[in-house]
Amino acid sequence: MALGEFEYLMLTAAARLGDDAYGAAIRQEIEQVTGRACSLGALYTTLDRLEKKALIKTWMGEATPQRGGRAKRMVRVTAKGARAASSFYDTVIRFSRGVAWASK
Amino acid sequence: MALGEFEYLMLTAAARLGDDAYGAAIRQEIEQVTGRACSLGALYTTLDRLEKKALIKTWMGEATPQRGGRAKRMVRVTAKGARAASSFYDTVIRFSRGVAWASK
DNA sequence: GCCATTAGAATCACATTGTGATTCTAATTG
DNA sequence: CAATTAGAATCACAATGTGATTCTAATGGC
């Protein structure tokens, strides 16, 4: 099942955002916290893939009440998704124990 | 530059093994600690890629003094590799702060 | 000495993930 | 109604990860 790094970031971003999780917001969150760009291609294709694997659920929400506001694609992490993310996190942590860069 | 999850595991395994880091040993380390299989294909193609990116250095060592022992492909993580791994680790940790699965 | 056995490396075609550039959609402001 | 804008979708392509299979040479038993 494996879960790439970017997939993990998306799951985590969605979890952090909770009820406010939707495509563009997730993207912003990722860029803000990691400091590196998140391409739109990566965003939506990964959303599709995560949904196909049932790690997230997705549905069209309401439009933002703002100029140009458009319907948002809302995202929620499923139980299965949380398990997968948790397992990714655990693997990284456990594996890094004792290595130089994991201690500063 | 990004660094996939598997690449991170390989760098970390090599770092843990220190002077004893070589192809097959890294594989064993990964399987033992993560509990999941590490295919040979993944192993050697990723070694090649990491070396091309200068994140590790590789050279042929001595044969194991054992039945069937064959020359080993020794591995050392470069300074650049350590930086990349460190940055991957930091990103995961920082990003996971406050999320449910990062606290148990 | 010879050959079966074995540790370890290499290759290759293929599946999965990640990216950039570009286009589409519809609500809002004026 | 036309310009503007938040947000989503698509697509061709690049990078990563995998399984199956083959190659290589040293060693131990005989």
C-alpha cells in the first residue's frame, strides 16, 4: 500500500484543516508549512488517487461567498486513511530512531 | 528534489549500518524494521538513483568470507545525502505536529 | 580438482506517483 | 452585461518503486 510522501502530506493537511479541508486550502497549507511549491497537477491527481484507495472522501460543497468564489471540493480523511497515515508516520519515526538527523 | 519515502528509508538504513552498509544488508535492515518486503528491483535501482543525485557514494568492497560470499556493493551517505534526509525528516515531523496520529 | 550451493549484484519491463502548463466554470462586482 | 476572480479539471510527461529473472564468483564437501 506504501503511501508516497506527497500523499502523506495531503492526508495530513486535510486532517489539520478538518471541516475546512478542500482542494485549494490543502494546497496552501502544504506550501505554507513545507515552504515548497505544490503543483495543481499533483494536487488533483493525488486527490483522485487517494479517493480511489478510499483513504479520503470527497464531495462538492458550496461556493465561497466571495468574488469569483466557486464550489469547493471538500475533503475528509476516512478511518482507513488515518490508519495509513499513522502507519507511515510510525515507520518514519521508528526507522529514524538513533540516526543523527533525528535528534536535533 | 523531494526524496521519496523509499529513498529516505534507504538513506536511513545506510546511515544506521555505518561501515557495514551494503546492498543486501540494507535490504535486510529495511525488511526487519518496517516489517514489509523490500524488492531487489527497488533496492538497486534506488541505489543507482541516489548515487546519481550524489546523496550516497558507492564502491565495490571485499567478498564475505563465507560460502558463496561475493563482493559487496558498499554504501556511504554523503553530506548532501544527510542534509536531504534531515530535511525530509523535519518536514514530516513539523507537518505532523498536532495531528491525531502523531501523538500516541 | 570439481561441481553443487550460496551470498550478493544486476537488469528489464512494468506499475505507481508526482509535476507543469493550460484550460474550464460560474459567481460576483461594478 | 463584461471583467474579474476562486477554484477545479485535464493531459502529457518525468520521476519513483516493483517483481521476476539472470549473472557472478567464492566456498565447502567429496
